[in-house]
Amino acid sequence: MLKAIQGGSIINGKGEIPIPNGMILLDGNRIEAVGSRDSLPIPRDAEVIDLGTATLLPGLIDTHVHLVMNAKEDCVTSLARKNAVESVVEAAGNARLALQGGVTTVRDCADVFGVTLTLKRAIDAGELEGPRILACGLPITTTAGHLHYMGIGADSKEEVLKAVRTVVTMGVDWVKVCATGGGLTPGSNIRRAQYSAETLTALVQDAHRLGRKVAAHAHGTEGIMNCAIAGTDSIEHCSWMGEEEGHRYDEDAVDLIRKKGLYVSHTITGPRTGSPEEVEELLNSELGERFALLRRTQEEGVPMVISSDAGVTDTRFEDFTGGLVIAVQCCGFSPMGAIIASTSRAAEMLGMENRIGSLEPGKRADILAVDGDPLQDISAIRRIVGVFKDGHRFA
């Protein structure tokens, strides 16, 4: 099925100069051509979709979500009350919300029962609506460690290697490991490392041997350094928390992350309206210092993507675009930088840059249309007027 999507300017996701008065030609689930309306003839049998002056961008990529969580205060405790069927139903609803919010690809960073693997197959088969899913499945953690209530407990190097092989057998796309404690797991010690660099290195080597990349949850600087030494492909959160209190930035860790080409997945959680009151509150809170350190990390050349942690308390699946607003207003991103960090760079981190993340011929036809110019006013990215995934319009 040929389609011609007409709009205003086209932002291709790779930082190039926008194309004015743009049009994208689709052939089935692929992009056939991208250019101005004057330069592209419309095939005689193409369906024309005129979106007026809407800005056209690549579909967004949220590289850190939890589809089995409900974004409510009881996002953790409610997991114990649900069986596998109930979790699949809730996850399917969350996936639909993410797609309606402009997100056409997600990486799910921890589930229960292998739910996201089931959901991924159903979406890929066209049985359910939702974004493309890369699933981490069950997270690997220590006894009493972060997410122990939904993960595989593994303490020794031998147990960790068995856990890696177990989740790979289940069919995961990525391996998720909790390198430090976390805020959703009281008593796990968010500031301290859960695994030594040696154990993490063994995990990474075995995951890579089996063709899987590794996502590492890491808030504390001690754990971030261990991830850098081990070479985890992405470092989630990267909050630079000191061992006892406050923050501790580590130049040596940054140097290792940069030299090894690792990515930082900067999760921007919570309500994200971008109002002046919210921005002032964020910058004057503990998050203000964290945002400043992440800005410094980015300025020192570490490749950074923007993600949401959707599913945790007050972080809704349909509001990923609000995170891009906060990234610009609080975290030192330019509007173009925020778009790149949630499209082409995110695709690179996922190893999918040849398929998604930019509006180019041959790529999947994942397109977001918004009312206004987000390069001039980043809040325009929240005004969604159209979402296309694989050439099919969902919103």
C-alpha cells in the first residue's frame, strides 16, 4: 500500500537541517522517499494523508519502561496481587498508551512471568496494538537486591552466568542487571554496588557471547564505575550518588564510559508538564544537582539517550514527550539534541540504527506528527496529531 504523508517541516532525527513543506512516501511498512512536496511526485495509486503544517519526526524510542507496572503509588506492591494473565492485560494497555503518546519502540527493562515476551510476540503478529518491544525479561539481581521480587536472584559469578543463560533461553533481547540498589526496593541500598566489577565483567562477556547486550541499573557512583569497567552496553539512570550521602562525580568512570562507547540512558521520571513552577521545583530539588551532573556527563562526550522509567510512580506511558521538555528546560539538551537522543541515538544504542530512529528511505515507517515546531518551542512535541508505526496510523 503506497501512502504519501504531507506536512510542514520534516525533522529527520539525525540533526540535519529540516526540510520545509515536507512529504514522506511510504511503501507498506517502509519509507520510500523523504523530501519537499515540490521535489517528490505522488504515485497515482497512493493514499494521500494531508497533515497540514504539522511537523513530521521519527517515531520516538523510549529505552527504559516497565510495562507491567501501573504508574501508581502501589506500582510495586500491586505486582504481587496480579497473576500472569492480569499482568499481560495491564501491560497491553500500557503499551497502547505509549504508542498513542508517540512512542513506536520501547525497551522494557524488567517484567514478571516473562509477560513482555508474550506481549512482544502478540504485537509483532498484529494481534495487539503497541510499540515495537525489546524485552529484557526478568532482571538479574542479588538476594535482597533491587527488584528481587520480580527478578532472578544471583549472588556468585556462577549464579550470575546461569541467570544470563536462563533469560537468554527465555528469549530476551537484552539482559538487565541491577548493579546497585534502587529506590523501588527499600533496604537494597541505592548508593552501593551489588556486584563487583569482576562479576559484572563475566556477565557482560557471557551475554555478548550469546548475542545479547546488557542494560545495567546503576544509581550509585561505585556501581557506575563497576559498569564502566565491565563494559555494560547501557548504564541506566547514572545518578552519581555518593556512597554515604550527596553526589560524587567520577571523571575516571566518565573517561572509561566514553572510551568504551557505552551509553547512558537518562531516565526523567515523574509528572512532566514543563510548567515554570515544575521546572523551578525540579531545579531546586535533589534532582537539580543530578541533572547538572548528567549535563556535565553529556558535555564531556558521553553518548546519552532520554528515557522515562514509565510505570514507576507518577510516570505515565503516554507522557514520554514531557520528558523531552524537561530534558531541554532542566538538563542542558537543545531541542534538536533531545530529539536525537530519543530517536537516532536511541536506535544506535539498541543496535537498530539500520531499521528505525530516522526518516530515511529503507527505514521502518515510524512517524510522529506534532502541531508546531519543537525546534523553536520544545513543548510542541507534546501536541501530537498523528502517530504511524510501520506505516499504519494509530493516532
